[in-house]
Amino acid sequence: MTIYVVRHGETDSNKARKLMGQRIDEPLNAEGVAQANALAEELRMEKFDVIFTSPLRRARQTAEMVANRIGAPIMERKELLERDFGSLSGHSWEEMSKGVASGSVDFQSKDLEQNYDYRPYGGESVEDVKARFLHFLDDVRRDYAGKKVLIVAHGGILKLAHLFLKDKHLDSTPENVSLHEFTI
């Protein structure tokens, strides 16, 4: 079965290179709306059976723009939420690294590796996100076999998809509205 995963359009925090996680629920900015519209146009001839989306506004807006163009139903799934970065939400990777352990930890590199169990102040560990994402993938395999599935989510979810489904660590966070194909 093939699934397609796209990262949501740009927000002001994306542009400022700040981590939003689950706690900052910004809408798309003007560039993000343009990106989502361009994605919808690119996918206009595709026949997706369902679009799954994270409930966060940036992903939901992107999914709605695509759904309006291609006519597929949208289903929200909490398992697709971005990682909760706790009280570090709204900070850049550099600010996180400087503020924790006096700069001795490069959290961005650790995040790209997706193989550590750091739980930021009140947030989720990568292991927490892995568990919920794997649960979602099991549901898709079971309930949507033979269907064409589009998932609108976040950079962290895309990094995990590459890790689990392609055994590949990404060198950077995927670009906004980048579309990725996976076999599950």
C-alpha cells in the first residue's frame, strides 16, 4: 500500500525558525496559504480516498485547501499531532540548546536522529510520538488497505515516517508542503 505524507504550509513561527509543537497553534501565513493552494493545484487530478490530518490549525488548513480542490473527505487524527515540546515551544533549536545543559546538547541533531528519549519540560519524548504514529500506521494498514491515502502532518511526523518506512534519517526538517511517498 502506498501513502502520501505532506507537511503543512508555512506559518510565521516556521518563517522565524521557531518550534511550535502542539502548544502553538498558529494558522498559515500568506506564504503558507499560497503553498497550500499550489499543492492543491498540483494534486487536482489525484483521486485520494481520504485525507488524514493533524488537528492543529496549520495542518487542518492545508488539508482543507487540498480537500476542497480534489473532493476527498478529511479525518482528524490526534496521532498526527506534532511533538509536544513542552515549555520549550516557541523557541528555536539554538535557544533550546543554550537554555538546557548550558549548550552541551545539540537538540536539533538529536531530533534529526529520532533515537533519544528526552522529554522536554512538560512535553513528549520522541518515543511517545513514535508509539502514537505507529498506532496510526497500523490503523491505516488495517482499515484503508487498497485505498489512496494522503496525510497532512508536521515535520516531526515526516521524519518518523522516513525513519520507519524508509529506514532513513533526514538531514533536515522537510520543507513546508513537501510531498513524500511511502510504502506501508
